[in-house]
Amino acid sequence: MRILKGLFITVIIIGGLGFAGYYFINKYIEDQAVEYVENDMVNNNDLEVARQYVNSSPALKNYIAEGSNVDLEELPIQTREEATRMVMSKLSLQEMQQVQSKVSNGMTEQEAMEMIQTFENKLTDEELLALKAIVYRELYE
């Protein structure tokens, strides 16, 4: 009986440590990704490049403009950091790698609309509206 009790306590402790390690490692990776995205956009002048890309695509500009008059206080996401974390939690690693690959290699308007379709399939309407509002504010305000 003592052996079973000791084994049970050991399994619970190891399981708790494993869960805590998994949680903190994921949180650390998210934090590093958010920091990388923010630093990369500022340092590489990616906001200006993104603004020019959006302005050259009427469909994409109209899509993002849907977030221009939205009050972020009423939506589940208010900041770029929260948006990055939310997208990371909704997309698989493979999907994020595909998005990153397309963006870094230059996207056609068709590829951008396909990427939007991926987001529409994964996110709720409120989350999409919040992303549009955040992107609009980052690009134009």
C-alpha cells in the first residue's frame, strides 16, 4: 500500500512539473515571437512596405478598412501583442511557417486573399474585426 501511495505521489509531482514546464516554455516562445515581430517591423521599416503593399491592392485595402471605425475596447483583442499571441494560438506551426514564407518571399494579391481566407476559417468574427482594426491603426495612424 505504501509503495502504491509513493508511486501515486511521484506520478502527480512529475505530471505537475511537466505541465508547468510545458506552460512556461510556451509562454516564453510566445513572448519571444512577439518581441521579434515588433523589433523586426520597426527595424526593417516593414510598416512602410506593408502600407505601400496594402495601398496597391484595392481589395486588401477595403478589407482592412472595415476595422477603421471600430472601438477596440469592445473587442477581445486591443493590442498588437495580444493579436500576435491570439494568432499563434489559433494557427498551427505549419500554417505560421507558410504565412511567414509567403510574406518573406513577396505575396501576390491572390496569395494575400488566400491567407485572409485561412484567418477567416480559424478566427471568430470578433477576432477578425479586432485584427482588422489593429492592422488599420498600425498602418494608417
